[in-house]
Amino acid sequence: MTGSVLVSGASVAGIATAYWLGRHGYSVTVVERHPGLRRGGQAIDVRGPALEVLQRMALRAAADHVRTRIRGSSVVDRDGNELSRDTESTPTGGLIANPDIELLRDDLVELLYDTAKLTTEFIFDDSITALRDDGTSVTVTFEQADERRFDLVIGADGLHSNVRRLVFGPEEQFIEPLGTHAAIFTVPNFLELDYWQTWHYGDHTMAGVYSARNNTEARAMVGFMDPDLRIDYRDTNAQFVELEKRMADDGWVRPQLLEYMRSAPDFYFDEMSQIKMDSWSKGRVALVGDAGYCCSPLSGQGTSVALLGAYMLAGELKAAGEDYELGFANYHKEFNDYVKRNQWLVVDNIPGGAPIPQEVFERIVNSIILKDY
């Protein structure tokens, strides 16, 4: 089957899905609610078979070129005195001496976009308000654009997926909060970090800063644990207030970070959560990436799983020919166990909270063999 596909969401999963669908002969449109590509986000990792996906997109060398090149990390006390340093691994990227590529989320999105835009229509500053699947096509109503019909619709719109809500039901049915809340935002490299990370763990909060883009800027991450707290992910002011309340007395450079937070152009805050569903498709609509099976950043595998999911969804649709339902079913069949193993990295950790051994982590990461579609 080839035809028209609407992809909701222009981040890693959405743009990668658009690329592969376009490569397999589909006419693809991507709708994104932000006015352009969303900036910001943490340093992410592409590992194992996901590196092969980048290679098949001819993007592996480009991704390697913009990698963070972080050399190590330090832990400091509340006065900034160094307690320890590590030149073998970092909190964001794991082992330094490995074939993984750590790069900023928005740098990866930019690379994907530059490749996909050649064959994809992008509609920015708009979103879906209604989906009507009549069995032969899906009629899509937008906030601003005129109503259109598509053969298939793919929800790649993240943890709080609008497509999932419209088609599968309320988020509460599928989300599993993990009790950890975190914010990430760009700050000046005011600590003059040289391809380095510095972290402080307070009594109730953590804060970290790492250099980015050849030390010309930095990304700050602040967070805390509270399994009972719920903040609307859209209420930025409430998030500011909660972070200021919790961070103010925990020392180190938190006052500066809180000041930068208020003016950051790319502030992002949410509770770390996972999405678990029995099926990722319904009729002519399917989900990919965090929308269908968020592993959470705590797994260290969210980006790799998104890239792999995009590749396999598009590939199984191609392999199924005219039978899109078979394509969706085989996508779930081929990928679901791998998703569960990667979600286990967070929720079924070693008893007592001990870190998962590196060899176990690598075995899970590499426990899938890519097909040639």
C-alpha cells in the first residue's frame, strides 16, 4: 500500500517516521503544534541498532560530527567543592569509550528534518482537533488548516499524545508516572565548563550543568522526587513556582539556575513516566515513539527506541502491501518485546536500587535484529 499519511509531531519519532514512509513511496504530511522545530532538550544517546538506522538514513557521520564530546563529570558539594570526578562515564551518556553517539536532542531533530523535508510536507503552528476514521480514510480537522483526508494517520506526538487521546482515550489509562520530576533548559556556560558535566545532589533535589555546542552554551537539569505531586505539563508558571520552592535552599548554583530558568527560551518540565498499551493501532491510526510506548529518559533508551520504532513501522507497512492492518499488527508483533525490555530498565531494576550491570544493559539494547525492508 502507498497513499497519503499524516504524521502528528515533528520530533525524533515523527520526522524519522516521515522519512521512512516517504522512502517507501508514501505521500507524507507532518503537522506540528510549535511554530517551528522545538528547540532545547537534553543530551540524548543513539545506541546499538539505532546507530544502524542512522547509517541507513546516511546520517550517522553527521550525527557523530555534532556529538557532545563530553570528557567526563564531577560531583560537588553544596559549596561547589569537588567530591569526585569520573572520566569513564557520565550521568547523561553512560560509558564514554563506546560506539554510542551522544548529541543534543534538537541537533538530532535538525538533522532528521533536513533529510525528511525533501520529500515531506510540513505544517507548523497547527494541531489536530478531530479524527474521523470511516474505514476507507481518515478525515482530519485542524485548528487552523482546512479539513483534509488521509489514508493513514500516525501519532508521534510524545508522552502527552493528542492523537492517542482522540483515538484511544484519556491519558490516564496508559500512563505510569515514575515519581521523578525534572526540568531541562539552556543557560550560558557560566561555569566555564570544558566539555564537562558538574552535578550536585542535595537532600531532596539534584542539579546538573553540562557544556554544549563546543562550550558556547550549557544545558541545565534540575529535578526532584515526589510520587504524589501532579503538575499540569502545560502550566509553566506552576512549574517555576514548584522548582523555586524546592530548590532555593539546596545550595551550589541553584539560585543562578533558577534565575536563568525564568528567561530560558526552551524550558521544559515534566514527570518521568512510561506509556504502556496493549495495541498501538486502531483502524487507520497508529502510534510511534513516546506516544505509544514511552520508556522515559530514565531508561537511557528513549531516542533509540523512537528511531527503531519509526523504521519498523514504516517497514512493516511496506512489507504488508495493501493490508495496512497487517502492517500495523506486525509492527507491534516485531517490536513489542523489545519495548518491554527497554521499559524494564527503569521499572524492574535490580532489587535494592543497584544499577543494572553494563553487560545487561548492552544485551537489552542489542536484543533486536533489523530487517531489510
